[in-house]
Amino acid sequence: MKNLIVAFAIGLMALTGCQTQSGAQSAPKSGTNAPKSGTNAPKSGTNTASAPASSPSPSTPSNVLKFGQTFTYKNGLAFTVSAPQPFKPSQNSFADPAPAYLKFSVKIVNGTPSAFDPSLVSLTMQSGNTEAQQVFDTEQHIGGSPSTTLLPGREAVWDVAFGVQNPGDLVLEGRPSFDYDSAIFTL
């Protein structure tokens, strides 16, 4: 029994020794969109706007565009998200508290030979290093996507809004439906 306890203690020390020699630990790296203070939440009363990120590098994927540009899929469906405009939610809107609110115009042109269902359009946004929350404001016709089938050659235009942490750092990802890859719009 004594030999078993000694063997167990030697094995435990060897295991513990291996764990401490497995490499240096370092602080996690930060992304280019991390706030300068190192926290996610801006300080109250602080203007969090900053200059837009630098121009995309040549390695930027082809699905990343500037706001206002159009992404056209191989089948002819065209997807555009306008540049952001300031927005003030109405008193009865569904909007989480945010330092700023922005409105975007979304346009889909059906250049395909088939009907397209715009009700499946999905839009998400990151601002700074946090997920922006979409605003729903029926008084101002903001939120959701059209539900009427889009016939070939026709277009649909509607407005969406988001509560954002940093209006100078925006990434909006849109997908016309599950059958399409995402298009990404930035400043």
C-alpha cells in the first residue's frame, strides 16, 4: 500500500510539473475593432465615434463592399444596403438602449428568371466589438422585410435601423435567403 501511495504521489508531481512547463501564458489578443479602453461598454457620456477603419486590404473577400455598393449574385439577384443615416426611434418603438441609432435602406432587385421571396432576408450588424440590435418601429415603418413575392425584373426597397455602440465602426451582414451567401457592407 505504501508503494502504491508513493507511486501515486510521484505520478501526481510529474503530471503537475508537465502542466506548468507547457508554455507561457499571455493575455488574449485584441481585434482591430476592440475599444481602446479594453472594455466592451463605452463610458457614459463619452462620444464613441471614431474614424472609419482603413481601406480593405487586397485580401478582402469579394463579398465585402462599401455601404451603397451593390452585390449581384451569379443568378442576377442584386442586393444593396445604403450608407447609414441618423435615426431617432419613436416613443413606442422596440429598441434596446444604445449610444446611437442608424437607419439603412435595403434594396433587392430580382434579376433572376424566377420569383423571389424577400421575407427570408436576414440582416445582422456588428458595431465596435459588440452585436448591434435591430430596431422595430412601426410608427416609422422600420423593421422586418417585405413579404410580397418579388417577380422577375421587380425590386423591393425598405428601411431597417440598428442601435449601435460606435457609428464609425459598422459591419452589416445581409443574406437574401438561406440559398444565398452573405454580402457584407462596411464604411
